[in-house]
Amino acid sequence: MIDGLEDVDVAADEVNTVDELIEMIEDRESLYRLADEVFLGVPRDMTPRERRRRLLAAKLLLVDRLPWQSVIHLINAGSSEEPILERKDLDRWIGCHSVLRSLAYTELNWDNQKLYQHLVDSVGPLEQAHDPLTAMNWSKDALDAIRLRYLNALLLEQIASRMADRLTKGDLIAVFDRCAERFPFIEIVRRLNSDFDFASGGREMLRDPGLWNRLIFQYYAHDELPHRDIYDRTAGAANEIGYTITMGMLNVALSNGRLFRRMADHIAKTERSDGNR
């Protein structure tokens, strides 16, 4: 849920577009499609089916490293209603910045359930005997804390209050620090940096602000994460490829409504363009 959007400070002539954006909150598919247009550059007239087709081709070629002949064969083995994909079409898709941004976004966007499951699957016995969690050895208490933090998106103070009779605040911090060490995002962006070496301008797309703004918006609007958790999921990976995210930037983007104003401006621009046709 996007709380506080009604309180975003906007000019009088933008009120109608912000009202329209608020209404889109009830239509999540349209809201996220708008975010894709604004931040990833996905063309407004591209159908979801065509976008999935292009993303699949890009993933098979760049991430899965299949030969281009195999990619074309697999894509053409789909619906007979789709145009036959040729090598020149594949090259054009891979050279499209909106496709590359979208592919990076899909690889880096892990919702609460996916990240929680990754953490649960990756935790194991602690290596250091002096570690305060050794006695718990990732006990049910530790796993409950992980669930509250990463699946239910509760804050540290809220979890400490709920689990005061089971874990100390220091224990909780140790659990969450160990989880942060197992976040997949830096490794993903390193892999993408290598994968995108095959695409013209691909690596630059990893440093594109639109990619990170789209991730920030999704974590806020869809996963309902507090700013600190959004920072933890994005800042390290962004820094890895030379883009800086700070808590101040997040506050401006979210609390000050900058991302929402950009989306409202896009609606207004689209309406003006449609009206001039």
C-alpha cells in the first residue's frame, strides 16, 4: 500500500494527474505498468505478451548464454500467432535499452517471499564459536525473527518488542547482520555486469537511475518496505556498478514524493500527446 500519497505536495495544475495516479493504486497492474513506462522506458503501446517475448529472448541469450540459434528456435517454437523471429530482430531487441533495463529489473527484484526463502535456505551452522548465535544454531527463534523482518517487513524495534522474552536486541542484530551477508543482490549485479558485456550499452543500463528508481518504487509500493530495508536491498548492488544510493535520496524520492510526481507528470504528458492527435 502506498501510504501518504494524498499528502504529496504538488502544484494546482497537477492535481488531476495525481488523483488519477491515486486511483491507479486500486489497479495494481496499471500502476506497475506506468512505473515500467516511466522508469524503464517500456513503450506504452507494447503489449505485455510482446514484452514477455523480448525479455525471454534477452534472458536466454544474455543470462543463460544460449547460442543465438537456440534462442531463435525456442522463441519461434511458441505461439504460431507471433511473427517469426530472425537474427536481425534478436539483435535489435538486445540493443534496446528498455529491454536491458527490464531484464536487469526482473533479475534484481526479489519480493519478500523470495528473499525470505533464500535466507532460510542459505543459513547454516555458524562458523565462529564465539558468535552469540552459536548456541541457537539458527534455532526456531532465529528463524521466527527472520520471518518477521524479511517476510512481514517489521522493524527491528517491533521485532525486539515481540521477542523480548526469547532473543535480546543484540541477538536480533546479529541474526539480521548475518542475513545481510547472504543477500544475493551484489552477486546478481556482478553477474549481470558480465552478462551485459555482450549487449551494446548493456553495462551502462545497470547504472541507469531509472533501473534503481523502478526497484525502489516496487519495494515501497508492492512490498511495503521501510526506507532502511529498501536501502539494504539496493545500495550495495548499485554501488558495485558505480551508482550511489543514499538514505537521503530515498527520503526525497519517497517521502517528498519525487517518484510520484514523475509518474503524474508522465500521465499529464501522455494526455496532452493523445489530445493533440
